[in-house]
Amino acid sequence: MTSAAGPNATILEGVGQTVLVLSGKGGVGKSTVTVQLASALRAAGHSVGVLDIDLCGPSIPRMLGLEGRDVLTTPQGKWVPVYVDEDQRFSVISLAFFLDSKSDAVIWRGPKKNAMIKQLLTSIMWNVDYLIIDTPPGTSDEHISVMENLRSAAVLGAVVVTTPQMMAVGDVARELTFCRRTGINILGVLENMAGFVCPNCSECSNILATGGGEQLAVKAGVPFLGRVPIDPMLALCSEKGENYLVKCSSSPAAATFQALVTTLTSQSDNQMEVEK
Amino acid sequence: MTSQAGDIEDIAVQECPSNMDDAGKAEVCVGCPGRELCLEGNKPDPDQKIIDTRLRAIKHKILVLSGKGGVGKSSLAVMIAQLLASNGKSVGVLDVDVCGPSIPLMMGVADQPVLDSQWGWKPVVSPSSNIKTLSVGSLLASGSQAVVWRGPRKTSLIRRMVKDTLWGRLDYLIVDTPPGTSDEHLSIVKLLAHTHPEGAIIVTSPQKLATGVVSREIRFCQKLGIPILGLVENMSGFRCPCCSEVSDVFSSGGGEYLSVKYGVPLLGTVPLEPQLTAAHETGSNFLVQLPPHSPTVERVREIVVTLQAKVEGN
């Protein structure tokens, strides 16, 4: 470890812009949003990387059909990310790649997680326009470590994911407070699992209540990035590691993700102009 | 592959010692930046006696666990507690989810603070079901206040919650946990170890994706020697209120798959129910809010019957 993450190691070398995907609550679809966002950015012609820092429950590799792949190491002790596509414009790093078995439990206390995250941020050979960082639920060690280490990197901001219930909204409000306190730019709130259209009769049921995300965005004064309805096809694609945006390109969920990419890239362009 | 690569992989694959007595002392801990902290937390606990006395007054202690977030740990913890209470048991719910406590809202005690008494923190009593609850949410001043804490601080708060709470005599204490297998889990397991908790209920949702994460939790229990009372598959199918067609919103079969794979009993499957969300959000008792013939109520009732037979039979 000492070899790879020296004191002067650069944070996220080779990354154009970084986007964080956050949520105070678990199971709202952070990883799903990460994967779909990355695929959409890739489809828009950018090169993308995904960094999964959920150490205790990494699910990105499964969603991209990359289970069982190994991470290669360069002679300099850097890790080469796993490539999703043949032309190497979509790459992924997850702790799952370093574990022997699918069911291995990572029982780590905070300090050890912090060391691992520091290492993941400094010793990977990225070469991407956009890096999406998928986080575990909560506002704890992983998040503090990432925020601390990202100060010197180009961070576009955070996409905060919620589900429509008041319960989730409460947790996510705490996440927004966290972003403000650590000074991270909030790109906006995305409401996932918003309504379910019955495949039989097309009746739309709001299984998990409705509108929570938009209300939260208005209340907190941050942009509302859109709604992603529950789509069993999306769950299926995530499980099989298939590309949902290609398979169901005309679905409402796909439209939301494409709009999100437009928002992100335009913000990114603005920011670059300012910097020039 | 160079020798450096070997080092890196070792660090990634090796785990913190599962036996808490070895924390900071084992071979893997050499060179770990958290070693000092682990060693510090590893002295014999001077308050263990007080903790044990408090916990011995509680007959059955049950953990609700899941590696994955948002599968309904809190929801299920609340439903089981409310059913047990309606069966005439005295029940307490301890919420050790420090960063995302949702129990206070579900129990309808969101605006009630925990009072300090001569004998310790007095848990807040839910008005809808007479259940004693303690959660970080009740210890915070505002709902949107973020608890941005690193592990050691969370550990010490959980310790205080166990040591300083005046539960009194209880039949059941249901412990709701955050997702994952980290500080909170190790802490609560260690604190309860002396007084032998009955075991853990593991919650999963039907997707294969969730089962991957949940199987890590099963391994966690096996490693730490916590008996697994059973699995519950939540969010299992949705009956369209318009045409009664049942859709597997989150695919299906995850609970059964895990149950067979790890030889753990499947306690039951609980379908999605929009009215349940409403009941939780208003903090009311789901037994009152939902129609009595609702499949969700029936399934949870079956689960609690099995659970009681298991726990009280011994």
C-alpha cells in the first residue's frame, strides 16, 4: 500500500470531471443511476469511468456484467481499470474485483475503509472525460474520506438520488446538508422509483407515494433533475448486466437519463469556459 | 504482476479480525492506519456489567439486518414490533442507524426528544402502539441535521445508547441496523454478545442483485456467530389496484434462492403495499391503517407467529 499511495500521490489523475452519486438512504438506486448515467455519457461520445466506493456492498460489477474480472497492475503499482467495451472508453473499478468470492463479507471498521478509499482515489490509471463515483448510503467514513480527498480534483458536483417517500426524503435532506457543509456543488435531485405503470392495464400506481423528490428540491433550493419511473425492464437489465439505454431507448427512464447527460455536459462546458 | 501488486491485493482481500479481541493485534492489523483506534477500543469494557444488567432485563433481543439499503429493514422492524405489541408483549425498538434514522417518523415520535432521567435515557413511547423506541433521530435537534461521523464516534454513541437507556423489563427488543457490515454492526454485536441475543432476521428484496449483497450479510453473521432466525423477502410483487394483475416489480425469487443456498429458513415473503408507505409516513400502527385482510398484514402475521414459536419455544 505504501508503494502505491505515497504522500504526494495525485488524486484522480487522468480524470476530466468528477460526478458523485449520493443518497442518504440505501436502495434508492444510486448504483443503477450511476450505471445508466455512465452508459448515457458513453453513448453521447464521452469516455467515462465508474468508481464504486461501496466497500461493504459493491454492486456495480454485476450490473455491468463484469463479475469475476480481475484488475491488472502496472509495474509502477497502479491499477488498470476493467474495461466494459472493446474500444476502452468505459472503465470500472470496484472493490468486488479484489475479492475472491461473490459472498465474501468485507467486515471493515472506518479507519480501514478510509485507507482503502484513499488508495482507490490515488492509484488508478484513469483516462476518462467523466468519472462517476458511486457511494454507499449514509454520511460516514466513506463520504468524509472522498470529500476530503477530492478537494484538489475537478469536481462537477453531486447528483443526489431519492425515492418519493417522505421517509427517504428525510434521509436525503440530511445528505444535502452534508453536501453544503463539505462545500460540494449539488447538481440536483433525481427522483427514482416514481410510479409504476402496470404492464397489463397501464394504470400508473404510485407505490412509494409521489412527488417527494421535487418537493425536496424546491424546499432546498436545488435543481430537480427529473423522475425515473419503476421499470421492471431496468431491474432485469441491471441484473443481467445488459445495456438498458440500448434495449429500451424510447422509455421514459431513458429520456430522463439523456436529459441528465445534457445538463451535466452543458454545466461542464460552462465551468471550463470560466476556468479559461 | 510485481511484488507491489501482491501487497495491494493482500490488503484488499484480508479482513479485519472477526474476533473483536484480536482487533489491532492480529497479523493483518500491522501497518493498518486504524490500528491505534482498534487497540484503543479493545480494552475490557469497564461498563460491561451495567450493560449486561440492563440487557438481562430484556428477554429476547432480535437484530434486523441486511447488507443492502432500502430493502425495508426499518419497515419490517416496525411491523414486527407492532404485531408483537398487539399480541400483548412489551416491546422496545433500538435504531442504531446513526446516519439515516427512520424509526422516529415510522413510530410517530419524530418531534419528541429523549429525556434524561436519574437512571438514564428514557426511551420515547410510540403513541400508536405503546412501543418504547430509541433512535439517533430522537437525540437530534432537527430532522435535516446531518450526522457526519466517522466510525469510532458512531461506535461510542451506540455504546451509550445500549448502556444508558432505561428500557426496564421488556419481552422483546428489536434492533434496527443500517445497511452494510461495518462499525455499527460490529459494535452492536459486541455489546449484545454477553447477554446472548436470540439471533438475526435478514431482510432481502427479490432481485438477484440484492441477494449478492445480502449473502455478504449472511457470511457476516456466520463469522460472528450470530444465529440466523430466518430470511424475509420484502417488496415481493405488486398487485395492481386497478386490474389485480400481480407484477414482479423487482424481479423475483431472491429470498428462496438465498434460503436454499445457505440453508437458512425463509420466514416469508411480503408484497408491496402503497398503503403501508402511508401508514409508516404518518407514524400510525399498520394494523389499524391497513385492511385486516391485506396480504401484507397476513404475511407479516405469519412471520411473527413463526418467530415467536422459535424464540419462545426455547
